[in-house]
Amino acid sequence: MPTIIEIVLAVVAVVLAVVGFFAGSAYRRRSEASTIGSAEEEAKRILSDAMKNAEARKKEALVEAKDEIFQLRQDADKDIRERRSEVQRQERRLQQKEETLDRKIDNLEKKEEKLTARAKEIEDRMAECDRIKQSQMEMLEKISGFSKEQAKNHLLELLDGELNHEKAVKILDYEQRLKEDSARIAKNILAQAIQRCAADHSAEITVSVVNLPNDEMKGRIIGREGRNIRALETATGVDLIIDDTPEAITVSCFDPIRREIARVTLEKLILDGRIHPARIEEAVAKATAEVEATVKQEGERAMIDAGIHNLHPELVKLLGKLHYRTSYGQNVLNHSLEVCHLSGLLAAELGVNVAMAKRAGLLHDIGKAIDHEQEGTHIQLGVEAAKKYRENEEIIHAIHAHHGDVEAKTTLAFIVQAADAISAARPGARRENIETYIKRLEKLEEIANSFNGVEDSYAIQAGREVRILVKPEAVSDDKMVLMAREISKRIENELDYPGQIKVNVIRESRVVEYAK
């Protein structure tokens, strides 16, 4: 269907054709005067047809435009009707929800009223119960002759007694089961380790005795105006004790290496027979070299006996020095070898690295070989030496923790602790200073006597057991269990001791009568 633009173009075309026609008519008028009249009539006819055609096209275009506008209006009305219908549906839904909420609110208000009434009824009943309870309590107080507080205290006492009994029974049962399990496993492991390790020990003191062929040799060692003995004491750093003991000289020194050098020097001088200051200096130099060689040999022997390799040469030298050190009369090198072997055996039983355990056991007391020129405990010095010569961190920690200076955090540290305690606690391995021994016994009895209800206490079996007599009227059978546990805990916290101490609490009732 032609549009308005097409119609206009057609009209323009027609007009142009008419103009051209008129131009041609004028030409013809000049050329053919005879045909002018007929041409004008033809032009008017053509123009009239063109105008009619244009008018018809215009009407058609208007009709089409009206149809299109009508269709658009119908579409818009349909969309508006649909939207209005949707809005109406939404309004109906909202209205339904509002009605539902109103009904729920009404129901809640009714329930609230019922609950309020119920609460008031409950309060009334509780008040009535309180009145009844009060009257019953007053009646019970009159019948029993106890006030409320007295009855409460009486019940608490009964309950406390029952709880003490129950607690004691539970503690006994738990300790019994724990002891059975732990003792069975520990005894098995320790027995295997101890039986497989049979180590010798030597008890040494701070003096050495040099035997002489005769008493005349004492005078030669002293020398003219004491020059020989002064030269010997100056060169070796020891004290020579020459007394009435026949055919013997005592060498006294806290440093065992210097004491050994002096002993070897004296033996060489006695064999040589030539004793004068110059000869003494030569003998001391030779003895020093000999002792240093012995130190190295002992360190290498210990390393070979332990089955350990790649130790730093300085650590080997320190191990050799332990041969001349003692702890409570126990040779420290032998003790270290014993701890080494025990650590290896325990590690094998527990599935830990055996080589590392033996290395830690051998080096745990290495700080005792370091001279007094360096300050610090043997643990601190041992840790510093191990760090200096690049030992494993676990070995350093085991050295640091073997006396409990720091908390043991690895299985290896616990193994070294146990092996050290086993070696030190073995009967005959060490001698204890008498003064320290007496103080430990006194401290044991002091701890036991500090508890209420204790009548007397006795430390027996060289401090391995403490027997405590309690007053039967002050301490019951149940409280005995708790008292024994508390005493053992205080002993663990306040005393240092090898092995274990048995706490034996005794309660007995005696009735004495006389027949007259």
C-alpha cells in the first residue's frame, strides 16, 4: 500500500509532466498553431486525472494511518487492562494476608490472656506451696529438735563423709589399676634394659696415694729445705701430704686430672731416683703429655664402646676427661657409658632412634668435664658445648632436661632422664654425703609431721620409706588415702632424691586395761 511520501512524489511527477507538457505545447503552438486548442484540452484532462489520482492516494493514506493508530490504541488498552487485572490480584492477596494476620493477632491475644490467667494461678499455687512448706518445716523443726541451719549442717556432714569415702574408694581403685598397668609395662621395659646392661663402677675420692719403696724416699721428695716438694706442688698444682703413714705419700687436689699428673710424676721420679727441681719439671711435662694421651684414648674407647661415630674431637677429649671425674663416688665416664647403653635399650623397646638415644645418653653429663674457669652448672655448660660442636637439637634438649631444669618435651629426653635415674639409683653405684643424707631424712619427717592428725613419723631404709603414725580419732580410714597422696605429692615437689620413696600411713586403735 503506497505511503503519503510516494503519493506526494507521484503528484510532483505529474506536475513536472504537466509543466513539460505545457512547455512542449508552447513550442508546438509556435510550430503548429493548428493543434493548440486540442493540446490544451488534452492537458486539462491529464491534469484533472492527476489531481483525482492524487486525491484518491491521499485518502487511502489517511485511512491506513487511522487503521494503524486504532491498532496501537487497542494494544495499549489491552496492556492497561492486563496491568490493572494484576494490580487487582495483588490487592486481593494483600487483603487476604491482612485478614490472616488479624486472625492470628486475635488468637495470640486470647492465648496471652489465658497465659496471664495461668501464671496468676501458678503464682497462687506457689504461694500456697510456700505456706505449706513453711508450716511443714516448722513442724519438722519441732519434731526433730533441729533448726533449719542445724539440719543443713548435719546433712552436709553426712554428705561430706559419704563423699570422702566414695572419693577414697575411687582413688584407690584408680591408683590400683594405674599401678597395675604402669608397673607391668615399666617393669618389663626396665628389667629388660637393666639386665642387658651390666656396667662396672669405681668409687674415687679427692686424694690419691703413691706407694714408696721405703721411708727414706720421703726425705728425697721433700728435698733440701723443702725445695723439691715446693717445686712439685708448684708445677702440678696439688698438695702433697707427707705424714707418719709408712711408705706412702698422699696427693690431694679437687682437680682429678692435676692429681693424676702429680701421681704419674711421682711414680716416674721414684723409678728414676733423680729428684731435683729441673728433673721434676721434665717429669711433669712427660706426665702431662701421658695423661693427655690417656684422656684421648679414654674418650675414643668410650666412643667405640658406645658404638657412636663422628663425634667432634673436642667432645671426644671432654669424654676422656670424664674418666677422671666422679659424682658421689661414681666414675662419671662409666656412668655416662651406663646411661648410654640403658638409653639405647629403652629406645629399642619404645621404638625410638637407638643411635640418637645412645648419643644423648653418652653426652648428657659432658658439662662435668669442663673446668671451673667457665661459670655455670654442668647442664648449662653441657648444652653450650653441644651447641658449639653442632649436635642435634633433640640431643641438646635431652642434655638440658635430664635433671628437670626444663620440661622434657621429647621421648628421647624422657629416656635419658630414666636411664640417668636408673644408673644413679642402683645400689652401690653412688655414695651420699652423710650431711646431705641426714638433712634428707629430717626433711622427710618434717613434711610428714606438718599434716594434721599425724602422731609421729619415721624415715627408714636409708630414706627409701617413711612410716607415718596417725591419730585414729582424728584421721579416718578414708582420709588416710588422701593424706598419703598429699604427702607423696609434697615429697615429690620439695625433695630431690634418686629412685622412689614409699609413704606408709598407719592407723591403729589400741585398748589397754589392767586386771587388778
